[in-house]
Amino acid sequence: MVVDTGGGEYSTITDRAWHILSNTNHSSLMSGYQSEHEQVLSVVNAVTKAYIEGRDEPVLFVMHYTTLVVDKNEKESLHVPFQSMRHGIKFDLTPKTHGGKCNMTIEQEDFPSKFNGEKIFFNIEKPTQEELDCYDCYELTSEAEMSKTWEQRLCRKSKKTTHEGIPLAEWRRRLALAPADIVEKTLENTTQHYMTVDCENRTNMRQHYQS
């Protein structure tokens, strides 16, 4: 599981490493960078088994309202740490080689992460039912907080922001796949279109430009 500060608005997980606890009945529309192919993916609550340096046994990490990627070629799950920060979890994302701790802290308990020169990550695997019953479990995100976030997101989406007939999904592609709320705010603040100018009289030049 890669801890990725630039991985988008929500975390994504792979079915190969996570046990699905429940389906939220929500979905995400996802497209690859510079790709016209889009997928509708399920949003789920899930748990994985993580190996932590210095611990005799693995631990279980639970994430709520995360996008499930079903692809045998996809090997990495991406966790956005800001979601965990809202749940009270602290991160030191500076590698030890650069003077940091490179860890995650949950209620005063440290969980050292790994660094391979390119990314910070935890080694994870899909847990068995027996492992789900015996290993210590930690929530990386709050179910109540994530549920509230999704409700707010759906309220914003109900407006179906468009400009000149162009769907929001297309605007996201044109704006470097920025989060939906950022795209909506950008369009709201940059697409004012006036049919007439303030001073329409013969003393002014007749050629005008619309914003």
C-alpha cells in the first residue's frame, strides 16, 4: 500500500490485497491519465493485512469508502494520508535517510513504513478469515467522516455542472484530472458570460469583447 499525497481525492485499493467488508452502494468514475477509457468502480469498506517492521505479527488496516480496482495487472493500492489525518492519525512522510521518521502514528502507537527511493509504502496481503479473527485491527479512516464527505460530494454532483454542453468528466480531463469540486469552482469563477456590456451607447466603440 503506497502512501501517496498526490494520488487524487480518494484512496484506491486492489481486490488482490483487500478483503471486502461491505459495499457502500456508491461508485467512482475513473479514467487513466491521457486516456479516453473510463471505468465505473465500486466504493467499498475493506480490510488488509500489513507487515510492520519490529512487530512479531501482522496487523489489520481498515479503510472506509475507498475505490475498488478489479484488475489482475494492478499491484498497488494508493492511500491518501489526508483522509487519515481527519481521523486523528499522524504521518511523518520524510524518509529516515533525509532525517525523518517515515512512519504513521495511531493513538501514540508508531507504524514504521518502508521507503525504496521512490515511494513510501507498507507491504500488504489479503487476510484469511482466521487472520481477521485474531490480529489487531486499526481504522485508517473514519466511516462516519467518509460517509459525510460522500454525501456532500453527491449534493455537489447533483448540479451537473456543464459549460457549453461539455460534461464535468470532460472538464476534469482537460484540467489535468483535478478533483470534481475544484473543477466546479473553477468553472463557476471563470465562465461569467455577459450578453451586453455595461455601457451600451453611441459614444463608445461598437466592437466589444465578451469575457
